[in-house]
Amino acid sequence: MVNIENDITLENETISMTVIHQAFITEIDGRIDVDIELVDYDNVLFLGKKTNFGKLNESLKNFDINLRPIVEDECDEIFNDDTIEYLKTLYIK
């Protein structure tokens, strides 16, 4: 298991944060598999003010905005085939 931290910026730079993913690297039937999961948020800023992800998400829901899918869409662009191949090299038999 490997932790990966990336800084992202959303919605015209009004929201920024560090997203923390865990990569689970396993061998299944002789093939190395990588499963990446978003596990935490850190250094969350809204309009330059530090906040908690849960609190910000709940506040935005009052405006019918769900922050999680927005963050997940941004995170989809972080991991590409090259990243997955690199993570596979970290697997130790």
C-alpha cells in the first residue's frame, strides 16, 4: 500500500486542497494489479480560508452543490497509464 498526495484546485481557484489516495498493489494470478482509492482531504481552503472538507461539503449542499463528485472528477486526471505502470514497479514479491 502506498499513500499518494496531490494538490488540486477547483472552481476557478475558489477551492484548493490536498487529496490523499491509497494505492493497493497486489499480485493476482501472476498479474500485478493496482487499485487506487481516495481516502482523505487535507489543507482545504475555500476563498483562501482554511476549512474542513466535511464542513465545506455540507455548506455547499445548501446550494445544491455536491463537492465529492467535483473532487473525484478532478482526481480522475491525476492518474494515467504511466502512473499505474510506475506503481506496479513498486510491488515487491
